[in-house]
Amino acid sequence: MRDPGATHRRITLTVQTTPPYDVHVEPGVLARVGEAVSAPNVALISDENVAPHYAERVVRSLAGAGARVTFCPVAAGEASKSLTQFGALLSELARKGFTRHDAVLALGGGVVSDLAGFVAASYMRGLAFAALPTSLLAMVDAAVGGKTGINLPEGKNLVGAFWQPRAVLIDPTVLRTLPEREFRAGAVELFKHGLLADPWLLEAVTRPEFRRDGPAAFLTETVARSVAVKAAIVARDEREGGVRAHLNLGHTLAHALEAATQHRLSHGDAVAYGLLFAALLSAARGYADETERVARFVAWVAPAPLPELSLDDLLPFIARDKKHLSRARGEAQQRWVLLERVTSPVIAGDVTERELRAAWTALQARLAGLEEVSR
Amino acid sequence: MRDPGATHRRITLTVQTTPPYDVHVEPGVLARVGEAVSAPNVALISDENVAPHYAERVVRSLAGAGARVTFCPVAAGEASKSLTQFGALLSELARKGFTRHDAVLALGGGVVSDLAGFVAASYMRGLAFAALPTSLLAMVDAAVGGKTGINLPEGKNLVGAFWQPRAVLIDPTVLRTLPEREFRAGAVELFKHGLLADPWLLEAVTRPEFRRDGPAAFLTETVARSVAVKAAIVARDEREGGVRAHLNLGHTLAHALEAATQHRLSHGDAVAYGLLFAALLSAARGYADETERVARFVAWVAPAPLPELSLDDLLPFIARDKKHLSRARGEAQQRWVLLERVTSPVIAGDVTERELRAAWTALQARLAGLEEVSR
């Protein structure tokens, strides 16, 4: 049965970057891409998981609007964010005679949009780019902010450009085909946006409707409110000098956990732990105690078990995290995002090793408690 | 004997891009790079022709200012503008632990600054970049404008970014070590700047002091005035939508000549012919007749002989030139830069094939005349 909300609700947010662009959240919007994107040639970059479900309707809509479409499938997964894949896509555009009046579209998750965005930013020094995110993470995170990039053998996301899309089209009904684990991974960033700026989201993720095949109108509202939080922050800080650092809530520990485990722990799971760690650090400083609420959410996410690491295993990676390196390096300069209370993030430059140790111990105790409950 | 001008004359131009930056033209400035560039880590990218002459003084100046310098030599020549070399440099920066607070310097000609600029634009989505151009072409052309990029197997400069340098430091005394052919190739763009906006330059290139080892004060003035022309145009049109097209004076035919000869004809020689072609097209339209002055300059440049091509050989390449493709393609839409008179360029969208044929015939006749004179 068709969800009645699907035909009625469209939310448009304008992201105030230079130049501004619109994010449309609308059930069924993938079939109307041609109305929003116009160029003589369009390269549609997608991956082998997503394309079988959604590429055809996008191609049909673009072709209906008169575009010549070059379909560029890439392998699913992080390995596609390589210099080799980047070069292959650029050569494909050149062979098809793309000019700077043409456009690149990303249909997929974060890997596809990071890669396609960097192709768009670099081919002839920049083509129009539009993102059609299909994972919850890409909808609420990767598709807004203008960050594009690929990996080097030496590390992730070391190469890229800030390149704002002309438009972002989000069809929340495509979440039905997303694996449950990826849905929960995206929910972690959505929950983070709730902590930073919108308590409604903290409540929304606890509702029974918050599921991959939930009511379209509810998913539209939830996704749009999460996008709105990120868009507001990005608009205030396009190139990541100031308030954009708030988006790193939970990410300082998460990056260390990912690095220390050679990414065996997924990003979503790592950030889930990172958010609980930030809540514990905040509470220990006498800020509002949100650990209970965050812990309940983490239990729902059901991340892979916390790796058996000591804080000493993590400290070198914490010190190296590029997001909080300052010019004069040194432990005292590390910047942690904490919460004075929900919607009031603060940047703390004076978190001591003693505080980190206490929070790490508290995190492990808390997780043991969660396991008790779920048994 | 030391040129007395060398110690006294420094010309600083501010290029009004976003953000603005300074171009310093000053004899001996390479030994004072450390005063202008400050970063914990500096990657100095240079080529094997230039580095033996000038890298040591630059490294010493940077080290004296407290920077840790990573010296990155690349092979001389266009082949270094490859995705492979790009990746190798990015990996080198990653291995040395470069962060977004560090800087990339280009010491060399256009190949080095295009490549190094794109590395700076892309590593961690953008580091500080400074250019130390050592060829006349790079001084008056490549180092100002923010264009960076590399080649694909499918074509030149198909990949890149607009990335403005933090500073450009030009030491005109380094022209002594430049091959004469390259000096004259650079003079072609300098002469073009004279035609577009500064008649003083047209006179300057005819003086006996206009030589690689000419008086430092005169070379400083000449280079600075040429940079000023390009800087003024670029500042009005940072991302190449409007008046920046004037810089393509002579380049539409030049690109076709280069493409039709698989780049056996050098860019400088091709533009020399292109400028004369533009002068002939302009005169035939009843605009001011500058063909005599341009022909005398071309004789001094002494380009390699014009390839034996018919206009029909060139037309397909003229139609394909990316610089004058408009959205609705077709011959009528081709845009040629002509001169109403010196300092008054105009964009003509209505140049007919008949006009092109007449100018091509006139060009060949004019060149035959020049050969007579020089015999």
C-alpha cells in the first residue's frame, strides 16, 4: 500500500553557502531529478549495490529532460575512493566530451558522493554537481557541507576539495533497501545533530516509526530536521574554521578507535561510543548529565563490542587526529567537543589525561551495564 | 658586477581575488622566501632543471625562518603533470605528516606551478600555496590567476582546481639561466598583455635591454607591468566567466595549431602566430591595423616554421577548443578575441569561415614576407 504522506510532503531547505543551494527532501523525488538538474551531458556515478534499485528511474528522468546520460558504475565500498578510480572517471568524462557546462550526479552513499564530488570539483576545474544520497548517513551528513575527497594509501580522506553541490535531492523512501546496520550508523549522526541543536530528533529516534520502512512523512520530517542542523552549522563556517568543529562531537574518540582497530570498528559504531564518551566527559565536568539518554540510544544502535584497548593504546591516535591539531601541538592544545547541555556544545581545550582516563573507565562500566540489561 | 638596480627596486602588486594576495617582483627575492612564507612544514616542489640553480637558497631561507622543508624534485617537462606524479607528491606529504597548517611552494615554470598548485589545492582539501616562478611565461602568466592542474591521457589541463596562492615571489634575475627559446615564449604572453592593456610593454620588448640578462630594474618593471595586466583581468573575473576571455587573444588559433600538430609546435610559437592571425582578422574588419607591429615582434620571436596545414585541417580543432565552447554549440557561436585597437579587445561571436580563410591566407603571405626580410 502506498503511504499517503509520500505524495504530499516536500521539505526544501536552502543552505546559505556561496552560492546557496537547495536540499529537497521528498518521497519519490528520484523520479523527478530531470526537473532539478539541467545540462547537455550528465555523468551518473553510482555503485553496484544502489544502481540496480534506483539508477533506471534517475536515468529515465534525466533523459526525459533532454540530457545525454553517461552511467558510471563503481564498485561498492571504500576501495572506490582511490586515485585510480578518480582517474578512470575523469578519463571517461573526457572521452565522452564533457565540458564545463555539463554535470556530475552522485547516486549512493558517502563513498559515491565523496568520489563523485571530487570528480565534479576537478574535471576542467569544476562542473556542476548534484547529490542523490541513498544511505541515511549520506542524507544527513555527507551530502551537505561540500566536503569531497578520496583516500591515499597513507590515510582516509587525505585528498579532496570543498565543492558545494547545486542541489541535493533526498528520497527518504529509498531507506527501505538500506541494510539495517547502515540505517543505524546513519542514525548515530542524526542523534548527534539532535544533541547539538534539535531535541526533537532525540525523541524521534525513540519512536517505533523510526525504522527504514517507516511512514514517509515522518522520515521526511526527521531527515529534513537533521539536515537543517548540519546546514545551519555549515552555512556559518563553510571552510571549517570555527563552529563547524561542533560537528566533531563524539568524533575525537571515534577516530582514535577506528585508527587503533585499523577500521575494523565501523565509523558509525565508533561515533556511537564517542558520543557516550563525550557525554561522560561532560557530566564529569558538572555539565548536564545526558549519559542515560545517550546510553539508551547506544543500546539501540547495538554497535560491535568495544575493542579491548586501554586508554594508552588510544592516546597516540587521539594526539594525531587531524581535526583537532592546532598550530602549536601538544596535549594541552587538544580540542574536545563537550555538551554543557543539549543544544549547547562547547569546545574544551583543557581536557586532562586524568579526565580522559576516568571517562574511559566509566565508558567501559556503562557498556557492561548495558550488556546486563540486554541479556 | 652586481647590477645596482638589483638592491633597490621592489614592486608589489595586490591581486584582488578572494582573498587578495601579493605579487612581489624583486631581484634577489628567492633568498628571502622565508620572510614571506611561514608554516611548520613546507614542501618545495621543483624540477631537475631549476632546482640545481635555485633550490638551495630557497631551502636555506625557509629553514632560517624555522620551517621544516621537504624537498620534492620532479622530472622537467609536461609528463610530470600526471595523475601518477600528483599521487606520489600527495603520499609524500602524508608520510611527512603534513597538516592543513602547512604549505606547498612551487619553484619552477608553468609545469611545476600547475602541478604543485593542484597538490596544494587537494591535500586535506587545501593548504597554503606560494609560487616562485622561474620562467618568464610562469612569471607573467601561470603564477597569477589561480589556475592549477594536471593532464589526462585524453588531453591537457583537463583536471585541476582554481586555487589562489598566498603569495607570488618573482626574482627577475633568474631569467639569466632560462633557455633563450623559453624567454621568447614568455615574451609572447607579455606582448599579448601589452596589446590588451599596456602599450608601454609593446615598446619595452623592442628595446635592447629586453634580454634574459638585461638590467634588473628594467626587467623588474617589465615583468611587473605584465603581471599587472593579468592581475587586473583576473581580479575582475576570478572563475573565468567574462572579461578573462580577453586573455585568450591569439589562443584560439594557437590551440588549434598545437592540437593539429600534436604539440610539435610549442605553445609560445603557436600563440605568436595566433596573435598575428588575430591582428589580421581585426584589420580586415576595419579595426586598427596592428599587423605591422605584431609581425615585427613575431619575427623577433622567430618561431618554428608554420606547419603546412590548410584551414580545413584546423577548423575541426577550432570548433573543439574548450575555451570558446558555448552552451548551444555550432560555428556561429565561436568566440574570437579581436582588437578594435591596442588596449581595446572585443569578443566577436560572428566571425565567418570566409573571414578565417582570408586571414589564414594573409598570415601565410605575411610570414613569407618576414622570411624574405630576415634572409
